[in-house]
Amino acid sequence: MHEFIVGNDKKKHDFVCARELANPRDCIICDKMMVKKYGTNDEVPAKPSDKTLGLAILRKELDDGSVVDVLHEKAVEIEVDGEKVSVENVPVVGVIKQGQRNFWDNFNGYYTRYKTTIDRDYVVTRQGKDKNTKYAVIPLDFEADSGVLKDGKKSKALLEETYAVALASHPSLIEYIEKLGSVERYDFFLGERKPQAELDDETEVEATDETEEGPVAEKPAAKTAASSLQAKLLKHKKAAA
Ligand SMILES: [Zn+2]
């Protein structure tokens, strides 16, 4: 991942290094760009850094201690069988983009202990900033009545069922990677062409990085969904009504 690369709109953007894609190509960032070495004014050739990505459902704790999904404020468009459906009250899905050592290693211990990391909520707190940023990860208690099982495989199936609509409204991690590494994105932000209003960052995927607070969810975007989603959308509409 190339982070904080200044585009021709003068804003900073992230790119997946074009050399690292499944279908690699030349990377203009590696080949031509210089970046400031951290904490100095020295310019050094840009190099990609390793990041680990994960999808997360954004949740919030209420005063009574219960935890609920954070919902999109506006209706989200999902494409089902070529038809756009507007769905309300869709849970927010976010991409967490963090370093393995300073973020994800926190979860390794929990994985060893619980055999999965998706059977409970986690509170993630950011401490310090810049190079001294650390994350404290506190697992909440497993709740037997949450419907999630103490079993990684079954939990995954259950979560995918529960959040089918939310997941359909959000790019998968592969789609996210392809988008951040796409020729279109490189051309748009780093090519000759000036950014245009209709292609501005409104359509970009946002994600956390080490300089931002907490997981940042991505904005709703229309996405093609399998027709098996129809039933779930209906259920969702009923639940929302
Ligand atoms: Zn590169």
C-alpha cells in the first residue's frame, strides 16, 4: 500500500502498489515519486508498506451497556438483478487498514484463546500518535443470546446471514484492493487529467489509517448483489418499518 500520496487535487490518497496486484503492472509511485522521510525534510523514493485489511461492522455501546449496530443515516442503493433497490437502516461496514504488528497482533491472542475473533464485539482504543501510535483492544464478553456461536465457521455463516444486506452494500476486500490499485484511480489522481466533480472523493472508499481516529466506514455505494438477497432485503424492509 502507498499511503498519503498527494494527488493532483492536492489531497492525500492511498493506492495499492500496482506491482503488488494479482495482475501486476508498472507502478508510477515506486518508479517516479519521492516522499518525505518521516520526521525529516529528506526526500526518498516512495516505497509501499505492508498493511493487513479486515472488514468490520461498526457498533456502538449504549448507556445501558448494550451494543448495537451503527446504521447508515441515508438509504443505501443495492443492485439486485440489474435493478437498483434503495434500502434504509443498513448497518455500516468499514474497512480496517492497519499494520500487522501494531494493530492486528492484538487479535492474535484472542484468536488463540477463543478460536475465532468474530464471536464478540471489541473496543479498540487508539493511544499516542504518529510513529508512537498503539492500539488497545479489549474483547467484550461473549453473550450466549447474541446468536453468535463459539465456533468460527458457524459464527461466520451466521454473521454473513445477519449482515447480508450490509455486506452487499459494501465492496469486498478484493474489490477494495482492486479499486485502490486500479488504472482509473492512478490516472485520475496521478495522471495529467484534473479531477472532475463527478469523480471526486465522494466515491472513494475511506478506511482507517494510523493518523485517523478509529475505524472509518465507507460511504454507501451502489453494488450488484445476488438475487438470493431479495428475500433478505424484504426481511430487512419489514424489520426497518
Ligand atoms: Zn508502487
